[in-house]
Amino acid sequence: ALRELCMEKPDPFFVQCPFNSGHRMPEAALEKHIMRCPDRPIKPSSCRPADAGSQDRPSKAAARGPADAGSQRLVAVAGALAAVVRGAQSGLIDKPGIAESRSQTLPRENGQLQQEQALPKPIIQRTGSKFNIALRRHLRSHGPAEEFCTEFERFIRMQKGAVVFHDVDISQSTLAAPQLERLFEAFSRPGIRIERLRIFGTATFNDKACVFAAHWLSRVTTATAPLELHMSDCAITDSGFNCMMDALAKNAAFPRKGHHGEAHFPLFVRLENNYINDAAIQARVKEGVVQAFKKVSAIGPRGPEKCGIMLVGTSFKQKQGEPPAPEDAPAPKPVKPSCAPPVPLVKNFTPDQSREAAGSQRAGDQASARAQQQQQQQQQRQEQ
């Protein structure tokens, strides 16, 4: 019966040493550990778990003493299995995933349970000479959000030179204010460039978070200035909007300078479905800080303005009233999975390729300018 007990294969989970409760290991390593445990008594009959409240009586085989090394091992394993049973009954030993799932099961406001999802690994992915982060909908609870912030800060501290993130997608999350502050502080470190930041659909990105973003935008240089900011469906009001616009207006890194003879590239910004009054945006348009544009091509806004805010139809598509509390905000709407575009925004061209690309871009600009002149001439003829 003892040999049959030893041959049984219970579910794989962590067990504790029968001689020292501080020794925990997978079941497969238990037998080897028992034979080498420094706390193991010399007498085999004393090979029992250190359980003061245990009333179990030693087996007859242990009372007689082992006849050989094989019996000694059987006694040790039998004692360990008894410790496993007592530990499971007392709740001291859990199968893998049970304790973890208990800590990762979060209550929701509607009474249902929300299960945390583990972050995809690696969190920071490398594509060529640039890095990408794709964590859309993965940061909707404290545990994963804290893990991401810690890992990102550690990664930034390890870098010794310039680092370019082509796409940082942390959209549709519930990052808390301290976590947002840590991220934007990491963005602001010298040599760190975030070309595209997606943080749309984040109900916790409010006016206070705009202060952190404005601090980042005020410190970037020509080499580290972002190219796109996606902040739609957040909780931004006039106060947060003006804070970011002031930072852009005072930073000479915006707009991004074009090649000789070409128009500049304002920062591409999406802010629809926030809580900003159209009058506040129009005021910035009159100041020359904002360009209202429609997304009709992949080129984006062009001109001397600091940023371009996308129009939806003929308006900026803002909501009325005050933003709700994060726990009362509606669930994020489904969107297409994030992916890097086939052509990066900033290419690492060779000199010959750079001249060729610049020439093709200038040709396109000249063609568009000629088309505009022809339209103006036609309008003048019609008026005459």
C-alpha cells in the first residue's frame, strides 16, 4: 500500500518540505530534496512533517525502521505526501494558478467579475532600429498597469543612447494619475522619442493627465518631438486642452521642419469625443497654434501651425457637459487591432534614397500647388 501511495501522481503543485516548512518546491523535486535536506533528522523514523498540531501516528514501516535504502526513501516520500495532504486541507498549499487567479479576480461595479489578463511578452518589441508597444485594452486594472510602468522605466534606465519608439499603443486603459505621471516623465528623458502615442479611449486621461503631457511636450527637442498624438474619447476639457496648446506654442521644436522649399509638418493630433468647447479650439486656430484639417490623405497637416487637429465633417466633434468619473464612463468602443503601418513615418534612408524621396515629395507639392492655381484661375474666370 505504501508503494502504491508513492506511485500515485497528484496534480502538479508546490509542496513544502516535511522537515522545514520554509522549503517549498515543485512535487517533482521533493524526493531529491528530502534526501539532501539539511534539516532532515538522522533517524528515519523521525522523518515526519514538523507539524505541532498533527495527531497522525507513524506508520508501521517507519516504526520498524527501514530495512534498506529503498525503504528509507519510501518512508520519506510517504511523510512528504502526508504533509501535502495536511497542507492542502489547511489551505497552506495551492495549486499553480489558484492563488494567482484569486489575486487577479477583480470586482466590477455591476457585480460581475473581471479577470485580469497577463501582459503579452515581450512588453517592448523591437522592429529594426525602433521599438513598439502594443498594449491596447491590456492595462485596465492596477496589476498589469503597474507591471508595465515598472518594466518601461527599467527599460529606459538601461538605455545609454537615443531610443526611438515608433508606436506606443496604451489606449483604452485605466491608468491612474501616478502611473501616467511616471510614463510621461520617462518619455521626457533625454534621447527618448515617441513618434506615435495612442492613448485614446482612456477615461482616466483628464485635465490632470494633460499637465503631465504638457510637461513632456515642453521639454522635447527637434530630435525627440512626437509626430502623432491620439487622444480621442478621453476626459479632456478646456483647461487640459489649453495647457497642452501653451506647451506647444512655446516650444520651437514644433512644427517639424520640412526640407528646403517644403512646407512644415505640424503635430498630428486627434481630440474628437472629448469635452472641449469648439470656441476654445477656434481661438487657438485664430492664434495660429492649431490648424483644422481633414484627413483626406496620409500626408497629414502641412503648414506653419504648431499642431493640426482633425475635423470630423465640419466640426471637432466634442461632447457637451462635464466628463463622467472613470468608473461611470462607458466601456471602450471596439476598434481595429493596432498595428504599425507598412511605411514608417521617419525612415532611415541612405543619402541617395533621401535625395530621391525628397525629390518625389517636392514634385508632389509642386503638382498640388499647380492644381490649386488652376482652380483659382477658373474661379476668377467664372466671376468675370
